[in-house]
Amino acid sequence: MIENSFNRRDFLKVLGWGGTAVALSGCGNTSIQDGVETVVSYVEPPEYAIPGISVYFNSTCAQCDAGCNITGRLREGRVLKLEGNPNSVINHGKLCGLGQAGVQAHYNPDRVREPLLRNGDKGEVIAWDKALGLINEKLSGVKGDEIAFLTGGLSGHVKVLLNNYLEALGSKNHYAYEAVSPSVVRAANKKAYGVEMPRLRLDKAKVVVSFGADFLGAWVSPVNFSQQYAKFRKADENGRGVLVQIESKMTLTGANADRWIVIRPGTEGILALGIVNALGASGVSLPADVAAVSKAYSSERVSKDTGVPAEQIEKLAALLKERSPSLVITGSAAEGYAHGSQNAAAIALLNRVLGNIGKTIEAPANVPFPQVAVTTGNRSSVQALNDSLANGKIKVLFSYGTNPVFTAPTALKFKENLGKVPFKIAFAHYLDETSREADLVLPLDSALEDWGTSVPEYLGEASQLSIQQPLMEKLHPNTKGLGDILLALLKQRREKEYKDYEDFYSYLRSAVVKNKSALGGSGEDDDTFWTNTLSNGIVPFSASSNNLSAKSSAAGLVLPPPADENSGYPLHLIPSVTASLRDGRHANQPWLQESPDPLTTIVWDSWVELHPKTAAKLGIVEGDIVEVTSRSGSVKAQAYLFPGIHPDAVSIPLGNGHVALGRWAKDVGVNAFGILDQVVDKETGELALNETRVKISKTGKRVFIVKDEGAVGGSQAGVKIAVRVSTDDVELSGEV
Amino acid sequence: MSVSNMLENWSKFRHMHPVDDKPHEEYKWAMAIDLDACSGCNACSVACYAENNLPVVGKQKFDAGQQMHWMRIERYWDDDGREFPDQGAQFMPMLCQQCEAAPCETVCPVGATNHTADGLNSQVYNRCIGSRYCSANCPFKVRYFNWYDYPTTDNVWPAEMTQQLNPDVTVRGKGVMEKCTFCVQRLERAKNNARTEGRLVHDGEVQTACQQACPTSAITFGNLVEPESKVAKKWAHQQVELAAKDVQAKDEQEGGSDLRGYRIFEELRAYPSVMYLERVRESAI
Amino acid sequence: MHRFLQLFFLLVGLFANVACHAADARPSITTEDDLGPVIEQPIEFPHNRHAGNRDPADAADPSVAAKGGMEINCMYCHTYARRSMVSGIPPLRKCIGCHQNLPSVRDTPRIQKLFEYWEAKKPIPWKKVHDLPDFVRFNHERHIQRFVFAQGKPVQEACGYCHGDIKTMTVARRQKPITMGWCVSCHEKDHAVDATGTKTTHGPNDCWQCHK
Amino acid sequence: MEKDIRESIEWAKINGDVLKSLESPRPLFWVILVIALSMFGVGLGCEIYQYQIGMGVANLNNPQVWGLYIATFIFWIGMSHSGTLLSAILHLMHADWRKPIYRFAEAMTTFSLMTAGLFVMVHLGRLWQFYYAIPYPSERWVWPNFQSPLLWDAMAIFTYLSSSVIFLFIGMIPDLAICRDHLHPGWRKSLYTVLSLGWEGTDRQWRNFRMTYLTVACFLIPLAVSVHSIVASDFAMSQQPGWHVTSFPPYFVAGALYSGCAAIITLFVILRYVFKFEEYMTLPILKKIVRLTFAIAMVWTYLNAVEFASVWYSHDEASKAVLIQKATGIYAPFWWMMNFCGSVVPFVMMIKRLQTNIPVMFAVSLLLNLGMWLERWMIVSPTFSHGYYPYLWDNNQWPTLVQWGIVFGSFGWFTLLFMGFCKLFPSVSMYEVKEMVYHRSLALKHTERNLAVNATELAEKGAH
């Protein structure tokens, strides 16, 4: 490998060889042609790059917070494809569709290429030094607490620099905002297990009961969970695992469940206690405090409240009793509702009663360097920020890696409050809804051009530092890495402290190399250590795992009765987080728009999922353009009749409906964030995503839904295509 | 090139198919897809787009049914009219089945699709004249036609996007048929390296793009001729024979078999190279 | 009637006969030369000087500058040929590597041009001589491995199969047809697999070898 | 009893009447010509557009990869069978009544084949590479795939086209000679001089002429049958439900003859009106064609029923599904329309009174043609929309204006060719009409002697 990436970038300056970059005439000239095409050879030969042979560099995926380790395939200095890094403890050489679309984030023609300064309603190109100077002058005379930094979840050395910068500015206002983060679950876990994100061992569990956690699709670390899921499904010594999914709207995980249990929105906690009660009845010894809480939840009552048949509950309890260890996971049940924390607490009791804590719920390896550990984003932060924006407390606002103008509920009036900030600086890849509002837009390197480190929230087997390194030279000369910018800004404040770092790369290198002994590199000289670090793309921490505290008391746990029928707005809106679009920041990557939604096979649009029964009641057929109205607003979208949803609920996928961002995202679908009511979870103050009540009305228009499945939809019409078999009629043992 | 050569070529062309007296010699690439592991997440499909330079056709053309995904994930529901799909959905990764006796091969007027010695069903873009007879005769409908000239269409590969194109795979112009190739460019690379070292390709040395991406490792790919290869073991255990005489041995057993392996449209006797494993559902819940 | 039928059969027979022979008669392609156009290169690179045979007049000891060619192995410059699909145009540094130690030719116009590029750190925009259509994927590695390393053929002969007698040219120029039929004419022949030449096979004949 | 060809009609008059059709046309002719031209223009425009942009503009998709082009292709091929039927088969059967009408029927054969050929081209995704399908010795050493029915198709059509052109030409030689002799010097005269190959009407020439004509006729009949059987095997030899039917070849041939006859009636009426051929294209002849058509209609209906039955009683669920979908799916209206036009409408021809009612027969013939065209479409499309793979069922694509435009244009193209022919060559065979008249007169005069005398006279007369 190479010592220093900047030589590499020079090396990589070489054009395509015959029929590579310009292979766009696949069936063009059919005969040999002499002396037409030019071949540009290297000036200096890089040892590792042979034309026509792929080279691979390790880096880290920046598409979502799971932080998978990736390997980029390069040819002639161009990154062609992203694959999983086989040595990763997170994704073990696998990579999801979203991650692979990272190349499209990199090559995206809609990236910001120059620093832009607002002039009226359009941006003017200005030089970097001017831009940085401008920031400096705008900051002069502004008190520390009038400066705010809005980011998404953040970790690694960029976070370190950011904190130092804020410190230098004397500001404490760092708001980390993630629109669809599992923030209530974190809080609940903290209470129940003593850690925010314990390690979930699906691979050990014989039964997994998930309350709306879409761990195969979009929840926390899907690729890691998917691999565990594969092991869990395999019929090895402890048999084929059984997955039970309990939710009101079928997620990808629900579609893979052995039993998908549809439940009245918000009553998950009640069902959990019902199961606890049933377990007690079936002879599982319940701790006193638990028993006290759960005894009120007889199967009949629970069944009445939740709509889940009593025998179903009994059956489930029996299964859990019989097959141990099991694992109970909390997802949307917690995030969704004003009483989400209670739901989560009730569900956590199940794990306690079943004695899963320590067996299938393990302590995560801890991160020895807290300063690089992840600052997870949540939803309450944006509300806090919004308040201080509203009453004009903020004079200068930096924003990076999050798009509140798009994702915050309109009830917050975030966009308009943003206007009250005199000077807004956005570090941006695209001109999304938020950076469009900024006064100064600073173009960032793509994740495949930039240096960085990251520590994912969900650590998998062991904790590690993931290295992000440039896979190829910059596409656009005038973009900069966030690290470089922050360093430059820091130099404005603390010249002498940072003067020996010529750039972020050198800072990073020294920062990592300094601790090489702690990073298992003791004995190696700096260069070797650094070289290995880069070639591995991973630095394992010598991890001492901390332990769980399983002493959460059920005392005082009260669950509200199921939500009463709200006449004006009869239906629950369940905004669904899809595996490919998530909160919509990647909506401008065409592969993601064109790959059909797994459950509906719809592409390039938003839709409203309705249960056929509900649809029949409202006289809606597939393709009707319906208007979904909440107290906070309304959207119009095509109706799709979907059996996997509770009749009292409708669902709209998040992520589409951009008014900016780029050619593939603009004006595609509708933005469901917009109509969410500002209802928060009582304990954590997190926005409750499923608490919005809506009503539906036909607009009279009708369209053909653009989807992959044919007119007969999900039917196999008696043809033997995809076959399913019950465990009774199949011999799984001895399968290879 | 002579009349004799013509007739000879023709017979060769037929003989690529493994008949009893002439089985595959070194390689027979085959696949096994475990529907119980597949979670329908679409990672394989995206990987295919990245590896094989598939065009993103956009909403309008997708609506016209002109999408180009070589690897499509199908989603099925049960037909039994239950109110809720309480056993989840059925996902089906459908790609070219690389049939041993492929219906598409015999009908192509110009011989643009034919059988390779490795048992692949090759599609030669520069020979294709676009009669689309192969697709008409394909039972699985996994052949995709270039209805437009995507390289020159707006917003398919604009500006920098072209740099992402895989140099090992031809970018198809308008009017040619295309389909899954089992990532033949990867296979050829592996065979080439092996040949240089004077050996055969090891099992696991080469992965298809979809297999490599699949988060649940539902896809197994390898050389069926090598009995120790993972895929060969799977086929053997599931008692699925590549070119069975009439019906699979297991299907003749009384009351069916308790093995999961099957191939789609076995009765058409196209002898696909892709074996599927039935999805399993727990009876205790 | 009979006369008519005679005529009929005569004609048909004649046609069939001619057709078969016309079809059977084909040129023996491999040996055929078909010179490509002369190509204007940024620097008129003398292949003969580098790869050509030594002039017997040259002194035996290499210290004396040779007048004829220097019999440099093709793969000394086209170094990727044995390990990659593409043979590769030698990087500029390679030229300089030798030429900065060759004061004798230092100020000839071609070398001066060369150094201009080097100082400007600009790659030389060579024109591609053997440029196959984009849907054809010729693999240098395979052929070199087979003929040079496995079968021990001299490098210049092996390269010459397709590139002709480069060592006699200054600026390289296409000499062989390099059409599909020409390739196939060789692929259908049996060649020795190794130096012993006992075992022979013919080249692969399925389309996907070159068209993917 | 309607008026038939008069046995007393003057031969000079025959020549005169027919040659008049070659003279400078009436305004009506120009009107039709312009319409045909513009129709062809539309088709051409559409094709150019499709060539530029790609087949996508025809709005085909996966799985609906074939559209109206193939259907219309079969339609035109079918059309071409009438000529052979009338001239070759009836010639061998010595059916005299065919004589005034077989000429334009043959022309129709040739031109509809040319039209069909166009559709093969239009259908190709890479038209500019069509020559790959021709087995020419190339240095690439690659040949077309001789297993592919599509290739047999191409060859059969080419053979059929060339031989039917030859047949048409040979049949015209004596008439060309007449034209040559009756025209004033000019380019036409010289043209006919060349084409008539120095015909003098000597006994020897007549003998050779008849022998050649007979041979080619014999050669043409099996060819015609094989051609449409091969077109049928495009479908029958594939594996798709609804196509993989054993009875397709006879079914297609019957359909072909059927549509051919219908087309003849149409053109019969038109020519009779445009060129005032009432003298020759008489109602009894019309009646005969109509009856023939009705017979074939019944054969077709029978085979059609056979196909349904064999599918219905088979255990081939897929094919059954296709049949049901034809009758109930989105193609149902067209499918029922086809059955109506093909099997019900012909019963009008049973009514003796209407058999010679020109307007009615004209309308009927048009309906039959429509039915036959629909039949082809109903063979091609439903199978695609309801094939083996349910995931892609009913993924229908309604043909775009481009497709319709090209289909539309093909009729213009055909009309152009045909009108050109009528103005350039005698569309009624003069010498055969004379023969016909002669035979009729013979029927009246009974004595051997007269016969002999007249025969010699006639032989000389006939030459001039």
C-alpha cells in the first residue's frame, strides 16, 4: 500500500483504456479502427494499479448510521462498485442496496461543486478563502450561545474537531438530529438494561418476537441483523428459529415472519403484558413487581384491547415458554406513540421474565475513546433548536448532514424560524431543502473522496474504529472534506494549537498513530501501522465489555387504554421507513428510486397503503388519488390496497416528496413528514411518529400505479413458482 | 468457412448441451437460492445494476413495462383469502435460469444466444438483430430488450455517472436483447487466473454480484461438476438432478418428498441451472 | 417436355455445384497481411531501434552504442501484457528512466519532445493503433501466458502473431486483419499446450470468450 | 340468369377494352393514388421515427415483445395465397371462370408478399443488421441458426416471392406481345418489346409457353402451402401456451386462403367498377368466387373450432388459461369480433340473392378481411399477456400510433404497387379470355369440320 493518499490521487489521474470509460457504443462500429481513439498512459506508474486489473481499497459506508465497512473496486482510478469488507465485524463482506448506491452519491451530477454565497434568491460562486473569511467575520462579536451547530448522528475525529471548534467558539449548542432514529428505544434500553444499544443475539435465539422492529429492512444495523437472521433461520443444533412480528403495518421483517400478528396501533404494551400474564398462568415464575402489573391483563381483556385473538396470545406464550432462549425486540412500538416509553418498558419486561438478558441481550463492547464514540441523533433536539430559533436566540447556524426543513413536522414551522437566523452556513453535498435556505453553502467531498473515521452505534461483535479514506481523486476540484473545513475554521481560532496540521489527513494520521499502542499497533513503527490501518480500513479497539444492569422495576408501569375512535380523524397514520429511502437524504440516487419497494413493488413515487376492507368502506380502489388530511396538513397520493396493515391505519412511505435535492428526487411523490402532528413521547420528548390521526377522501382522479408486479398482483394463480412448506412436512436436519 | 463447417458448427452448437455421452467437462456453473433465507431486501438487484451497467429507465418507461432489472424480486401473497397475510409474504429472486435445454437458444434466427461449454446460456449483443423471438419463447420472461438507446438517453448516465460503468461489461445500445449472465466477466477472470496457475477454479473463488451482496447469504453459486463444491452438495442433498430424464427422482416418491429443493417449470424440461429451496413456515405458531 | 426438364435440372445442378465451391473457397487468412493506415503519433517512436535485431556490424560489447536495433523484449515496455487484458503503453517515466542516461541521443528532436512532456508532467497522447470495437475483449495475458510462458515461444514471435513484424517498423502500424474470421482461423487450429508439444488443444470457440 | 361473357364478343373488342385500362387514367385514379401515397407517407414517417428512437416508441414491453407488426405480417402473407389458389390450382382444375380474374389475383400475391416482407424488417430491433439472418458465406465463419423457424420463414417467403413473380411474368407474355403490337412507339412500347421476349405466337412458342406455365404452377402450389405452414410453425414450434398447437399449419393455410379470397372479392368489385370490366368480370364469376369463399370459410371455422376443442379438452392448464383470457380478458371484444366476422358473416354468402349483389358482397368481403386480421392479432398478443409466468400477466401494452401508423401505411404501400401494376400491365388476361370465349363458342358449334377450320383460323387470329 501507499504511505500518503495525495500521491495516490495524482497517480490516479489516468483516462480510460479502450472501451472503458467510453464504452457507450456497445453495439457501434463493428470493425477495427486504427488511430482514432487516444490512449493516455501514466506519467508515473503506480505499483498497485495495473490497467485492466481491479484494485480494492477499504473504507466505510456513509449511507446510513450502521457504518458498514466497505471495499471499493477501482479500475483505472475510477471507483466502480462498493462491496462489503469481509473483515468487518459489522457486515462481514455483505452490503445492502442503500450502501451500494453510495457510488451514485459520489458520481451524482447534482452535487454542489463550488462554495455559494446567497445573493437574493440565488447563490453566487465565491472562493474558499473568502468563504472561510466571511464565516470568521460573521462570528466576530457573536456570543457563544448564539452559535448553534446542527448535525446528524456524528462520530470519529470529525466529531472531535467539531467539539473543539464549538469549544473554541464557547458554544454548547450542538444539536444532533436524526428524523427516524430509534431514540425512544435507546432511552427505554438504558432504563431496562443499563445501555442504550445492547448487542442483540438473534443467532443465539430460538424465538424472536419483534414489536415492529424492522431489523431486516431499516432498523439500526440491517446488514448485521440480516446475517444473524440467516444463522437464526438455519436448522443447526438449536433448530430453525421462529420469528414473530407484532405490528400494525407490515414491514420487510414482518413479511419474513413465521407469524405476523396485526395489532391495533398503540396497544403493543398491553399485548406484551398480556403475554407476560399468560406466561405466568402457564407456570413461568414472575417477579412480584411484574406479577403485580401484569395480573390485570387477562387474555380476554388484552384480546379485546389489541384485537389479537386470545388463543393467539396463549399460543405465543406457550412457544416462548417452550423454546428458550428467546429475544424480544422493541421497534416502532416504542417510537410510535405518546406512551412509547411505557410500551417499551412493558416489552422489556418480557425479556426479563424470559431471562433473555445476558443470554440473547448482551452488553455491547465499549469504546475506549469516548471522544470518538458516536453522538446519536434524536428528534427532540430539533424541537429544542426550533424553540431557540423561534425566539431569535441563534445568530449563526451551521448545518451538516441533516435536512430538518424536509423532515421536521410542518407544525414546527422550522423553515420560517430558520429565516430568523441572520447567517446560516450549510456544509452540503446537494442543495437540499435545508441548504437551500442557507446564506453560505460549502460543497463537501463525497464519502468516497474524503478522509474520516467513524464508530457505529451498533457495534456487533467487537468495537472498532472504521477508517474512511478516499477511493479516488476528487471529481470536482473545489469541494472540501468536512474535516478540512473544520480544521481551517479552528485555525482561525486556535492558530498555534493546529498549525502543524497541514490538513485533516495529517491530523487524522497523527491522532491515530499517537494511540497505536492502545490500538494494537505497539511495536510497529508509525508508517507500517498507518499503512496496515489503511489497508484494513478497520482498527479494532481492545474492548473491555461493560455489563448490563437488569434491575428495572415494573412498579408504576401504567399503560393507557387503546386510543378511542377519533371521529374527525378516524385513521392512524403510520409513516413507513423503507430500506432504501429511509429519511429521504438519498432520494436522488436513481438505483434506489428504481428498485421496487419490496412489499408493494412500487417505484418512483409515494403511495398510501390501505387495508382492502377500509378501502371498500371508503369506496377506494387501487390507483385512486386520495387526499390524506391530518390536523397539520394534507398530502395527495395514489392509494394501494395492502393486506398487511391494520384496518384502522394507513401508511405512507417516508423519503420522497422533495422540492429540491436533484433531478431524480425533485417532485417525486409526497413528503409524509409534512403532515405529522407534533405529538411527543411523554418521557423522552421524542416525536411520536405514529400518533398522527388522519382522514382520507377521494379526489376523483385515478392513475395506473407504476409497480413491478403485474395485474394479477401477488397471486401465483396456481402456478408453482414460489413454494412454501410447513415445518411439519419438511426435513431440515442435515441440510448443507 | 464452408458448407461442411456450417453443418459442423451447427452440430457443435447442439452438443454444448450435456447429453449422456457428453457431460460438462471442467465447469458447470449453477446456483441454489434459499427462499427461507431470502428477505426480499433488493440488495442483489442493486448489485446487479452496479456490476452489469444496467440502465435506470425512469418512471415513465417503468410504467410501460420496459424496466431492465436482470434480477427481479417478486412478491407473492397467499391466495386463500385470509383477511391478513399472517404468515408474511413470499419473496422470489428471479433471474435468467441458464437452462440446459434453453427454449430461447433454438429459436434465435441468428444464433445470438447459445450454450457455452460451461453450461451458460450466452447472449451475444453484437450478433443480436432484435427479433425478440428468444424472449417470446422464454417461460420465465427474464430476457430484457433495449427498447431505447439508453447510453444516449437523458439522465440514464449523465456526466460523471458514466465513470461508474464497469469496463468489463459492454454497454448495450438500442435494439438488442440482454439478460443475466451469471456475471460471466467475473467467471472468465477467475478461469483466466486459474489457467495461468494451471489449475481449476476453487469453490468460492468466484462470486456473482448478487451472491456477494446478499446480506442473508441466500444465494449459493459454484461449479456443479466439482462434487465438493457447496452448490453441488446442496443439489445432491436436495436430490435435484441437472438434466433429469423425465421427472426428478424425489418427485416420484410416494406422497411427495420432504426435501425443499425444486426448479421452476420442471415439467417444461428446460432443465434450469438454478435450484430454489422452498420457504419454510413454523407450524407451532 | 424432356428438353425442358433437362435444361431445368442442368441449371439447378450447376447452381448448387457453384454455390458449394464458392462457399468452400476461402482465403487462408492467417498468413495474409493487410496493412492498416499510417498513423500520426505525437512522437514518432522507432520500434525498430528499440526492438529490432542487432546490426552484426555492432561491436560485441554493449558499452559501444549499437547502430541497429537493441532487441529489447517487447514486455520490457509493454509490461502489463503478461498480467492484464491490456498490454499497456509504457509510462513516461519508463522512457525517461533509460533516456536520462543516454546523453548520446539526448538532443535529438524526438527525445527533446519526450523530455518536454516529462518536464510538463503531461502524459503523451498516443494514438491507439490496434483498436478493437468496444464489444470485443481481447485478453493479452491469456495469449502471452499460453505462448510465451507455457509454450516457450520467443516473445517477438508470439506478439507477432497479431501485431505483425513490429521490430521492423518505426511507428507501429497494423499488419494483420484482426477481424473475427482471422481470430477464429487461428482458434480452430490445434496448438501445443506446453513446450513439449505433446498435448494440443484449440482455442475456445464460444462467443462469450470475447463478447461480453 | 345473369349476363355471362358473350360467346359472340369480338376479340378486337377484348383487346380494346383491356388496353383501355392502360391508357391515361380517370381523375378517380389520381384521387385514390394521392390517398394511397399519403397513407404510405404516414407509415414511412412512423418507421423512420421508430428507427431513430428505438422500438420503445411502439410501446412494446416485457413480456409483450411482439405486437401488431407480426400480426399484420401474417395477414399479408395470408393475403398472398389467393393468387396462387386462383391461377395455379384452378388452372390445373381447368376452371374456365378463373380466366378473367386470375391476373390481378397473381399481382395481389406478389404485392402482398412484398408488403409482408416489409413487416419482417419493421419488426427488427436492429434493422441495420438484418443481413445476419441471411446465410451468406462470411469470413466470420458464423451462420444463421438453422433451427429457428424464423429463419425458415425468411427463406420460404423469399422463395415464394421470387417464384410468384416469375409465374406472374410468364403468364403475361402473350398479353405483353399484344400490348407491344397495339401501342404507338414510346417508352411503353419498347418496354413491352423487351418484356414480351419476342413472342410471335408460333405453335412452338405456345407449346413451350404452356409447358413452362404448367410446371411453374405445379411448383407453386406445394410452395404456397409450405410457406404458410412455416409461418404457423413460428408459433407452433415455440413452447408458449396458446401457440404450441399441432393443428396450426392447416389452420393458418385455411385462414390464408380465406383472407385471400375475401381480398379477391374486394378487388374484383373495385376493378370492375374502375375499369368498366363488366363485360369480363361478370356476376356469374363473382358468384363462383363467393361460393368458393364460403366453402373455405367453413373449413376455417371448423379448424378454428378444432383448435379450441383440442385446447379445452387437453390437460394443458396454461393454454386453457390463455383461451379463457381471450374470451373474457381485455382482448375479448376483438376475439368475439373475429369469430363473428370469420364464422358468422360468411353465412350471408349462402343467400343466393345476395351472392351477386355487389354492394353487399363488397361489404362482406371487407368484414371478412377485418376478421382475418383480428384473427392474427388474437393469435399473437393474448399469449404474451397470459403466458406461463403469472407475475407478468396482463401486463398489456396498447399499440401506439406508431404501430397503427405503420400498419395503416402498409395498406397504402400495397395500393400503390397495385395501382401501378394496373396502369402498366393488362390486369385482365386477354388471351385467356379469348380462349374462354372460344370454348364457349365451341360448345355451340358441334361439327368436327367447323372445329378444325375455326381452330386454324383462330390460331392465327389469336396471334394478332
